[in-house]
Amino acid sequence: MRVAVLSGAGISAESGVPTFRDDKNGLWARFDPYELSSVQGWERNPERVWGWYLWRHYLVGTVEPNAGHRAIADWQKDADVTVITQNVDDLHERAGSSPVHHLHGSLFEFRCAHCNKPFHEELPAMTEPTIEVEPPVCHCGGLIRPDIVWFGEALPQGPWRHAVDAMESADVVVVVGTSAIVYPAAGLPEMALARGTAVVEVNPEPTPLTPYVTLTIRESASRALPGLLERLPTLLK
Ligand code: BJW
Ligand code: ZN
């Protein structure tokens, strides 16, 4: 059985990484996440955006993958499983999944916002959240930014191609922990459904995708994913 997994922030929530739309507690809760993750937001206040990403970069380094990430890595040992994630953390990789196709970039890669040159220098550790921090400056004078896909930016071609191929060749698509509202990623399960492929949604809450999927499992990722692959043939009968 060929399986494609599309994950979102919900799979990392139980590891302690706030989801994109539900982070009501952090220092940045009073700011609009759409502003913090857009080119306009960066241009208006790069110090605030850099502070937010530096904090999340630190935070992700302090947490561990959970049973949901580990279950998917286990599936890859026995079946043909393609992992596509919208997440910018590295928890799928740390759980043992390989390869992982990151549609929205990585919290661990940086580049110049002006000349695009990758930036490999060590970053100052932010062990306490700090609302505004000066970003490093490239040799060309441009500011260093996270290599993350912000609103209004194109997705990286390689991961996108892998994702579309996976939707076209999968026997079943498992969509886990995403609000399914950010395009073009949210269009991937739609592609599979249009081909008649079974789509299973794992999410404690309904999403705009829910009415169209083949099967909904309204549980958290860490409860639903362990053992799911073995149960799928029966569940989809
Ligand atoms: C649990 C759980 C548990 C909780 N277990 N589940 C129509 C078509 C195409 C595009 C557009 C369109 N309309 C508008 C657009 C543009 C825009 C868009 O989609 N906007 C929408 C908001 C309407 N899209 C873009 O701008 C994209 N680019 C683009 O379209 O480019 C065009 C272009 C082409 C050529 C040249 C130039 C341009 C880019 C989108 C980039 C998204 N980036 C972000 C931020 C960066 C990463 C970061 O900093 O984190 O990526 S936005 C943010 O949303 C982040 C996420 O990856 C992404 C998806 O969020 P996700 O993962 O679904 O998280 P949440 O928080 O929303 O949901 C969590 C879910 O988990 C919930 O459902 C919970 O219930 C659940 N959950 N606990 C399981 N334990
Ligand atoms: Zn530069």
C-alpha cells in the first residue's frame, strides 16, 4: 500500500510546539500570525519577525517528537510512505522519518533577504522570549531571514513536486493536524479526492476538508496514529 502523509502544526502540538493559529499564550499572541509570517510584516518590522522566529527556533530545539511522529516513522519501515509536512520544525526527522518534504521551509535554515545567500553562522541562543531582535546582516548589507515560506511567496519546487507526485500515486492519503486552510498545501488532499483516492483526516476538530474526506478520526495525532496503518484496510472497507 502506498501512503502519503500530509502533516500540519497539530502533530507537533503534543510535543509542546504551539500551533500556528492557536498560540494564545506566547509573547507574540497579541500580534497577527499572518503579519508575522508575511513579506509585508517582515518589511514593516524585521526585528519583531526575527525575534519570533529565533524564539521558535530555540523552543523546537527543547522539545521531542511524540507518538504521532514516531508512528509515521515506524510506518516507513514496512510500507511505501511519503511524508509531506507544512511544519517548519524537524520533529518528523528526529522521530526517524526520511525523507521529509517540507512545503513551507525550515526553522533551521537561513538566507539573505536581499541576495538569497545561505547563512550558516551560529545564532545567538534566545533562552527567554524577546519581542524584538536585530537580525544578522549579510556581507551584501541585506538582512538575514529564516528560509521559510511566508504568505505571498511561492513554495519550493522540489518538495511541491514530490507532494503532487505522492498525491497522484498514493492508495491512501493521511492528513493530520492541519486546519486545511492554507493553499496551495490545502489543495493536495483535494487532488487525491478528485482521483478517487481515499483520504483519512486525523484532527480533534472539524476543518473545511472534513465534509469531503473518506474517513475522519476525531482524535489527537498521538492517539490516532499508532497502529493506524495496520487498521486502515479494515477501516476503509
Ligand atoms: C491537532 C492536534 C493534535 C491540534 N492532533 N491535530 C487560494 C488558493 C491558493 C492560494 C491562496 C488562496 N487564497 C489565498 C491564498 C494565499 C495564501 C493562503 O492560502 N491564504 C489562506 C490563509 C487563505 N497562500 C500563500 O500565500 C502561499 N503562497 C502562495 O500561494 O504563493 C503564490 C505564488 C506563486 C508564485 C509566485 C509567488 C507566489 C504560501 C503559504 C505559506 C504559509 N506559511 C505559513 C507560515 C510559515 C511557517 C511558520 O512560521 O510556521 O505556514 S502560514 C502557517 O499556516 C504555516 C503552516 O504551515 C500553515 C498551515 O497551518 P496548519 O499547519 O494547518 O496549522 P493551524 O494552526 O492552522 O492548524 C492546526 C490544526 O491542528 C487545527 O486544525 C487543530 O484542530 C489541529 N490540532 N492539536 C491533531 N494533538
Ligand atoms: Zn546578501
